[in-house]
Amino acid sequence: TALEADMREALVQKQFVLHYQAQVEAGGKLVGAEVLVRWRHPVRGWIYPDDFIGIAEATGLIVPLGAWILRSACVELARWAGHPDTEPLTLAVNVSARQFRHIGFVEELLTVLRETGANPARLKLELTESLLLDDAEGAIERMTQVRAHGVRFSLDDFGTGYSSLSYLKRLPLDQLKIDQSFVRDILVNANDAAIARTIVSLAHSMDLRVIAEGVETEEQRALLADFGCHTWQGYLFGRPAAVQEMLAQFSLSS
Ligand code: G
Ligand code: G
Ligand code: G
Ligand code: MN
Ligand code: NA
């Protein structure tokens, strides 16, 4: 497709841009950020990932694009380490199943960590349950390998996928991420509220952290807190933005 050809060119021309969205704890304390890629297309303007990540996955372009995203995120993480304000912050990077399964993934990740000097303990990889579909055993083995180097995992879009609880127990995860589809109507839809509450208990009983995404109102945040979820991400705390803009909202810089 035209977009596919454009995407190859975009990698060369450095048209991809990373935005950062705050992740906060009680008291509005910034604890980290999620990296979200955007494409500044010279003709079409801003293109969001829902319109190109699928193509990138289907064509394999997700491998070089994902590698660029991971390297850029690690460069930023290394910069954060130099400042007391930003040193403790974590950075969450989305990794597509196809990217994670790519033969060179682990080695390239370790190379990037070494070359950038980023602290692996501050890096979090967001995986989705689709990772488990084809080769669950392989995925678990690879995650275990990466985890041994200190990098953590968050299970993104949790509750929307296919993972069975028996697999969940075997994944070397640090965190479950409550999908925004359960947060959106949490105040008015009893099923969504029950699901969110159940995910929080599940996380706690498995000794995992839990974060809710798509939090837009104080009422949603408060209900999630009642359920025992004390880390949140969403427009209530800030839209995805350039890194300095995101940090400035918390009176920080890097
Ligand atoms: O802001 P938002 O439109 O960024 O993101 C939409 C979806 O695109 C999210 O569900 C997210 O998982 C995915 N996405 C955003 N950034 C990245 C990225 O850097 N890599 C991958 N693989 N997916 C991303
Ligand atoms: O990786 P993933 O599915 O989790 O990406 C999060 C997506 O949700 C991105 O597209 C991001 O721009 C979007 N997003 C982040 N915060 C909010 C929010 O508060 N409300 C809504 N509707 N979308 C959000
Ligand atoms: O917030 P702003 O006025 O820049 O938004 C312009 C358009 O881009 C709107 O349609 C808005 O929904 C969309 N948009 C802005 N930020 C994001 C984002 O992070 N993810 C997605 N998917 N869409 C966004
Ligand atoms: Mn995500
Ligand atoms: Na998500």
C-alpha cells in the first residue's frame, strides 16, 4: 500500500515521534510514563498508531520501527538517570507480539541497554495477551530471559484478550494494566466495575502491581482507588505529549 511505502521512507526520514503519557500514584505523584509513537507525515499530517501499527506488524516493518522506538526510549531513560527528579521514573514501551518473537529481539534489547546506559530496572515492556496465542511456551521462556536482566513486564489491555489464568500464573509479569474499555463506563456500568475490581484482586492475589489506563475523571480515579488500584494513567493526569512537556506538567525536567 501507499502507506507501507511511506512507512519505509518515514523510518529513513525520521518522521516518527515519541510522545509520553504520565503514570501517577496517590497525591498525583509522577512514577513513570508510557511511550506512544506517532507519525508526522509530510502530507497527511499526524497519523496515530491505530492507523499504522497494524500495517507495520503485517509487513514486518514493526521490527525496525520497534527497534527505533526501544532505542529512543532507552536514550531518554539514560538521560533521566542523571537527575534526582527523574532518576526513579519508569518508562513503559509497547512491544508488539511479532516484534517480541523476532529472533534477534533479546540480543538487540541487551545491546541497546548496554549502548545507551539505560537502567534495565526502569524499563517496562508492555505486552498483550496475543503474545501467548501461537507459542506460549516460547514467549514465557523469552520473557524469563529478559526478566533475568532486570527489565519488567506489564500485561497491556488486560481483560480483553485470551490468556487463561493458568498461563497468567506462569508469566514473569510485574504488572497488569486494566484496559481503558473497562474504565470508560466504570461509574455507570456494573459489569465494567465488577471486571475492574476483579482484575485488581487478581493482581493482588498474584503479587502483581496494577495500573488503570484511560482515567479521565476524578470519580473514575476515586472508584479505582476504592477497588485497591493506586496507579493510574489517562487524560485526567495528562495527554500524551513531548517528553519535556510531560515532565514540565509535574515541574520536572531532564
Ligand atoms: O495513543 P494511542 O493512539 O497511542 O495508541 C493506540 C495503540 O497503539 C495503543 O493500544 C498502543 O498499544 C499502540 N501503540 C502505541 N505506541 C506504540 C508503540 O510504540 N509500539 C507498538 N507496538 N504499539 C504502540
Ligand atoms: O497501549 P495502549 O492501548 O494502552 O495505548 C493507550 C491508548 O489510549 C493510546 O491511544 C492513548 O492515546 C489513549 N489514551 C490515553 N489516555 C486516555 C484517556 O484518558 N482516554 C482515552 N479515551 N484514551 C486515552
Ligand atoms: O488533543 P488534540 O486537540 O491535539 O487532538 C486532535 C485530534 O487527535 C483529536 O481527534 C484527538 O482525539 C486526536 N488525538 C490527540 N491525541 C491523541 C492520542 O494520543 N491518541 C489518539 N489516538 N488520538 C489523539
Ligand atoms: Mn500500552
Ligand atoms: Na492498553
